[in-house]
Amino acid sequence: MANKFHAIEFKDVSLAFDDNVVLDRVSFAVRYGESKVVMGGSGTGKSTLLRLALGLIRPDSGSILIDGEDITDYTEEQMMEIRQKIGMVFQEGALFDSLSVYDNVAYRLREQKARESEIEPVVMRMLRFVDLEDAVDKMPNELSGGMRRRVGIARALVGSPKIILYDEPTAGLDPITARTICELALKLRDLEEVSSIFVTHRLQDIEVLASEYVVRDDFGNLIFEHEGDRMCLINTKFIMLKDGNVIFSGSDKEMRDSRNPYIRKFIDNER
Amino acid sequence: MNLIIRGIITIQEITLLIWRVARGVFRPPFYLREMIRQMDILGFGSLTIILLTGFFTGAVLALNTGNTLQKFGVQSVSGQLVATSLIRELGPVLTCLMLAGRVGSGIAAELGSMLVSEQIDAMRALGADPIKKLVTPRIVALVTMAPALTVICDMIGSLGGLIATIFFQGQASSVYISSSKEAVTYNEILGGLIKPTVFGFIIAIIGCYKGLSTTGGTVGVGRSTTQSVVVASILIIAVDFLLSKLIISLLLAP
């Protein structure tokens, strides 16, 4: 029986590379429409979590469910079907160097043997979403770091996946560009009802993701609003990883009030 | 001991890679366009160095053996000597060594940097199989283009030999050409084509394997590139010995 409550679910997932334990019985779940922000220092297995969810690597034990399906023992062919439901935004964008921005975004559709007449409107719509229509003919090496991430997001959105995995999309970016990336994530969360795992270690991202939301007004304009004191966003939750274990899981407020020394150090250092 | 275990693991991984290529090669999607593109880049792109290698090898062969042949008064067979040496041995081996240097290293570097910049993962995430999309086209390209380039190398080498004999040995071109013709039998040519086919496969599979098993970022890419050339070159020379024995006993036995 498929459990259809969670977009992504990890049950007791463990993974080790040789003697190095990366994840030790990690369990968590992402509800439909929820953003799960995963934090933790470098090398705590944050990116590994995403690679597991995408089926790029397999866990040593435990099980992973995507959209209610247990993918733990799926073959590469079966995973191809699952991956159509998932968009992945890689750390540095991971754009194909030899292909133009247009071809990068069109990649998934080309693989599905879509006609060129169907591909073009989709590609242009995605590039418009990330505000990069002008860069359509550029090659990846002509783009700035922020633009590469945005093209990466546009590429991940092709096929309208309902699950998106962000692997440190804001790392190494200036605050303004990082905010643009976070706003894209908000738009997807609040307007497209996308479920996501957002890996980051920047407190500024957490601030934006936890306390802002986006609505469309009567004229179709997007308005970013702050949650204020009277309401609290419930569609964004946080987990903190340390040494392959989940040491915290809950809302941003609970995290800020946490007494755990590691979390305190994490929060206070960033300030 | 550790070295032996690592060696066994490497052989296992290469075998697995070959198996995955073989399993997928007759199943769609085929990426025909990519295969042709690779043939152009890897094959046609190597034409210049193969032409130069072939020409000078043939010429120097004629030059070096000319004096010895003259001692025995059999200068007239220099055409045969050059053609046989080229078709049996030097054409395939030199062509493929050049390919290992130019193309094998390129494959390892390209796939290695794609791996460390997560492009291979991105490819899988977007629903493409990197084995089919990257490895198979390169293998097909090299398995077909290595014999083709070898034939060109053999031809241009014979021409180099001809020119060297005419200018430095003062031999009539007709003597050289008719003596060359005697060397070129069907079995010789067949034997001379089997070798580069196998070598082409070796270059491609080693380049792809080294590229796809890159670890350790940019430094790792450099290491993979170097290793791919070293391993492929040594394998070519070692396998050449075994193949020569096989071809001589099967095709060329009197």
C-alpha cells in the first residue's frame, strides 16, 4: 500500500563510504507543498541526502519513498520514470558546457523526443520565469555564477515537477542574487505548490524562506509579504544534520529557541 | 596485497562498464547524431597527425633499411618491406598510440570534468543515460574510425617510403610499387584491420572508464587524463603482441 501523505520520505536511511559513515539512520518526511530546509556544516551529508532522493546513489539500509513509491530497490530504468517528477538544482548549476542556455533548458524534452515546436514555448516560459530570456543564446561560460544557478533552476522546472531539490543554490553568491534565488523558491512553493528540499547553510536564506511568502494580487502582480507577528508559515520546516544524524527537526522559531549547543553555535556564528 | 585487490576491482569495474555498454547498444535511444559527431571529432579531427605520423614513419623505414638491403643486393624489395611493416605492425600501433595520446586523453579529461562538475549527475537527473549518451558513441566512433585512420596511415606511409627510396636510394618508382603490391594480400590487410579495431575499443573504454572514475576534483581530472594515456598505450602494445601471434598463426601461416 502506497502511503500518499508525503512527497519525500526517508526511513532509517544509512549510508557509508568505506569506513566513513555519512548518514546514520536518518528519518524525515516532506509533506506535499512543504519546503524542508536542510542545514548543517560541510561534509554532514546534506548533498548526499539529495542524491539519495534522486536515486543517483543507493542507501546501505533503510528505505526512501518518493510520492508514495518505495524507490530503494528501483533499477536505473525505473528511476528514469521517477526522476520525471523531480527537478534538481545543482550546486554550481551543473550546466552542460558544450550546450547553449536554450539547449540546456531543452535537454529533458529532447530526451523525451519532443518536437521542436513544443520545446520552444516551454523553454522560453522557463527562462522568463527566472528572468533570463535575453541569455537564451549564450553559452554557460559567458554567464555569471548567479545566472548559471538560475538557468539550472529553469532547467529543473521543465516538465513541471512537483518535487524540487535545491543543493546549496545560494552558496558563493552576493546577498542580492541569493535573495533572487530564494524568491524563485518562494514562488514555486507558494504559487506552484511544489514540495522541496532546500539545502543551505546560510542564515539569510533561512530568514527569507521561513518568514516571507508570495501572493498574486488582482492584477496578476507578485507581491512578497512578511509573515508579521500574527501569522506563522507552516509550509517551511527545518532539519539540522550533524555527523550523519538529524539533531533537530521543526519550525524556524523552535530552532532559534533551541538550547542545543551545536545549533546555537550555528545560529550565532552566522550573525 | 592492496594493489592486487585494487587491480581486481578495476578489472571488475571495466568489465561492468563494457557489459552496460553492450546491453544498451541495441536498445533505443541510439543517439546516432552524437555517434557521427564523435566520429568527426575523434576520427576526422585526428587525420592531420595520422598523416604526418604515417608519412614520416614510411619514409624513415625506407631510409633505414635501404642500406642494409643494398648490402645483400636486394634493394628492389624495399617497397615490400615498408608495406609489410606498415600494414602488419607500424600502421595499427602508431595510429592507435597517437589516438591514445590525442583522443583517449581528451575523452578522460572531458568525462572527468563533467563528473566533477556534476554534469553527469545532472544528465541522469534529466532522464538521460550517461553510458548511452557519452560512452557508447565514443566507443562506436573509435572502433570504426581507428581502422579507417590506420588504412590512411598505411597508404601515406607507403607513399613516404616511395619518396624516400626515389630521392635517397635512387630507385625507380616502378620497382618500389610493384614490390609493394606483392606485400599487400587480403589476409595481410585483414590482419592489419583487426588490430586497430581492438585498439580503438581499448582507447575508448579506458578513456571513458578513467574519466568516469575520476575522484578529487580538478587535480583528479589531470590524474585520470595521464593514466588513461599510460594505461591505453601499454595495453595497446601488450595486446599487439598477443594479436600478432594470433593473426600470424591464423591468417598468415604459410
